[in-house]
Amino acid sequence: MPLFLYRMETRNDIQNIEDIKLLVDTFYGRVREDEQLKEIFNTVIQNRWPEHLNKMYRFWQTVLLDEHTYHGSPFVPHAKLPVSETHFEQWIKLFNETVDTHFCGTKAERAKWQGSRMAEMFLIKINYFKNSQTIPLV
Ligand code: HEM
Ligand code: HEM
């Protein structure tokens, strides 16, 4: 078989809720095996993984497909987590790898960009609240 056949692009862009589910399931599957992240997630989420995954389907459906099924304040549950820059770097690395493994295209690029922006904002807020007594409202 000619070599180029092995190199043909087989990935599609993120297009529908099935794609979002694949992305979210694969990503959190990796998170749950990651030495740096698994304990933080499991300690908080415990037996509520189905609920968390459902919420994350809706979050990414809202962000990437413009179907507004998620409502809430995404930052609040992160405010008091024991996380710093290295955790967010690992989160971004796993997320980007997951996107690239399965998808290729405009939405795939947007997913990576949005994930990184959100991580950046969360980190700034977490560091800010660590140094103050204020309770975050959003
Ligand atoms: C500086 C950047 C950002 C700020 C200050 C910000 C702020 C907020 C605030 C205050 C809310 C809560 C609204 C409410 O309680 O009803 C919210 C909701 C939300 N944010 Fe952001 N956000 C930022 C970036 C992002 C990014 C990068 C994403 C995508 C990854 C994102 C996705 C969402 C979604 C999906 C909601 C829920 C919307 C809804 O309830 O209908 N945000 N944001
Ligand atoms: C090291 C980084 C992160 C850690 C350890 C982390 C951890 C968690 C945990 C434990 C929850 C569940 C809270 C609960 O249900 O009790 C959660 C919820 C959530 N996370 Fe993260 N997260 C991280 C980064 C991010 C990033 C970068 C995003 C956005 C792209 C994100 C989006 C969300 C959303 C939307 C929820 C649901 C919020 C709600 O309850 O409405 N997380 N996260």
C-alpha cells in the first residue's frame, strides 16, 4: 500500500453533540488517570461523575455549537480548589491533546483557544481570591 494512504487526514471538525460527548468523555477519562489532576477531581466529584460529564457536554455544546443548554457561573466551583499554574498547564495539555487526537478544523481550534482562555482567567481569579477574604460571586 502506498505510504500516503497512511497519512491521509481522517479527522473531522467538531460538528454535533456526539462529537462533544466524545471530546468530553475522552478528556475526563484522561484526567481521571492523570497523576497530577485525578485526586483533585475525584475528591470533589466522588460519585457524581455522570452529572459532571453531563454538565460539561452542555458547557461545550453552548460554547462550540451555539446551542445554549448550559447556564451558570463556571468559575464558582473552582474558586477554592487547591490548584496552581502547573495544574492548569496540565489541564490545557491534556485538553489540547484530546482535541487534536479526534478533531481537526475551525471548531477544534476554537475549543483549544477557549479552553486556554478559560484556564487563564480561572488562574488569575484563583490567585486573586487566595490573597483576599472576598467570596467570589461569579
Ligand atoms: C475574561 C473572560 C471571562 C469573564 C470575565 C467571564 C465571566 C462570566 C460570568 C460572570 C458568567 C456568569 C453569568 C451568570 O452567572 O449568569 C459567565 C458565564 C459563562 N461563561 Fe464566561 N467569562 C469569561 C470567559 C469565558 C470563556 C473563555 C468561555 C468559554 C470557554 C466562557 C463561557 C461561559 C459560559 C458558557 C457561561 C454560561 C452562560 C450562561 O449562563 O448562559 N466564558 N462568564
Ligand atoms: C486544573 C484545572 C481544573 C480543575 C482541577 C477543575 C476542577 C473542576 C471540578 C472539581 C468541578 C466540579 C465541581 C462540582 O461539581 O462540585 C469542575 C466544574 C466545572 N469546570 Fe473545571 N476544573 C479545571 C479547569 C477548568 C477549565 C479550564 C474549564 C473551562 C474550559 C472548566 C470548566 C468547568 C465547568 C463549566 C464546570 C461546571 C460548573 C458548574 O457547576 O456549572 N474547568 N471543575
